[in-house]
Amino acid sequence: MLPVLPDHSFVVFRTFLIKHSLKKNLIVRVCHPEYGLIIKKIKKVNQDGSLLLEGFNAQQSVTSEQMGVVSAKSVTGILLK
């Protein structure tokens, strides 16, 4: 099975109208306080608007538990397909 985003892929993100567009399974670019700029998939949108994220590769990715809940304000882009 091919990875969702192969290494060295060129990706384009939408950087406007982010807050009201966030939903489960979207791929987003996040400025994480500990891990810096990362690309992850939204696993869950909590009632307060915070997000639980997940990686694409369980063996090499930071886990949802390690990342913790992130603020919707930390999302800097939504992947364009």
C-alpha cells in the first residue's frame, strides 16, 4: 500500500477559512508547540473545537497520545486535493 504522502511530496494547503472547515479525516498542517510544523490527519474534533490528530504511519509517526489535544488555532492550513 502506498503512503498517503510519500517522502518529498509537494503539497499545497489552503490557508484561509480554516476554523469553520475543520472536520474528521481532513489532512492539516499544524504548528505544534512541541513538534513544530507537522502534517497530520484530524482524528476527532472535540465539542470545544480542540483537535485530536493522528499520523499516517503507525510505526514512524508520533502518536495521538504523544501529541495530545491541539487548539484549532494551531492549524495553519488544510490540504488541497
